[in-house]
Amino acid sequence: MQTLTLIPPTICKIKSSISTKEGKGNRGVAETNKHEVKFMNIKKMLAPSLMAAALLTLSPVINPPVSFGQTIEVHRGASLFNRACIACHVGGGNIIQPGATLFLKDLQRNGVDTEDEIYRVTYFGKGRMPGFGVDCKPRGQCTFGPRLQEDEIRLLAEFVKSQAAEGWPNIEISGD
């Protein structure tokens, strides 16, 4: 009996018995009597390899962020967003005014699709959106909660613009 291995032996083995048929006109012709295909538990064998490939593909070693500093800024922006904006704008939406989400199409339609415009609206407020800037006026348009510094609002504007451009992917923040 001969064992022919096409794929590594742990995955698939094809065993065949070959005999020679002798008779009229069939001298020395090989004939396969029996094929037995055994597929071992492929899921168990391939799962670790596929997981390793997926981890490498998604790894920052293979796909590094533009810079470590930018990664930190994204997390700082996300942390500020979670602290000051998430109550109304969870996932880029708007629970107060559905037509004024932070998705790119709504930002463009409302004329707030640049970092400078996002900064202005965040600092001074607009419509039902309160302003968060230290010098926000008139008082009725401003938040009654804690105010944000100019650099924090710039960081928020940059974060919102980048998230809008990417369709608001989830960013996990551990500890604020």
C-alpha cells in the first residue's frame, strides 16, 4: 500500500493501492483499486494559522499608525469627546436634532465640514448646540457645565473631522 500526501499529512491524506492489470492488451497498465480520502478536522488545524494571519494583518507592526504622537492625539480627542460630547453625539449621531449629526454628509449639508467650522460651533454653539469655549457668549448659548480650553476644542474639531471622514469607527478608550 502506498500513501500519497498532497497537503501536509495533518490535513489531508490520499491513500491508494495500485495494481497492475495483466491480460489481453492491458499489459502493464496501472489501475487504481481504491481511493480513500481522509480529511482530518480541518477547522482545528487551520484555525490557529488563520488567527495568526489575521493578527499579523491587523497588527500595528504591519500597519503602523502614521505616528505614535497622532495615535495619542486620537485617544486624547476620543477621551475629550467622551467627556464633553457623548451625551448628545453618541457614535457620531445627534439625539437632540437628528439632522445635525456628525456624519460627513450632515456636516457638509450644514456647512460645518471643516475643522475651523467645527471649532467655531463647538466654541460658540449653534442652534440647540451649546458652546463650550471659555469666552463663549451670549451666556444662554453656552454650556452650563465645564468649559473647554482652546487647544481642547481644536483637538475635538480635529477628532470629529477625522471620525466623520472614516464613518465614525469605534475607538476604545481605557480610562479617562
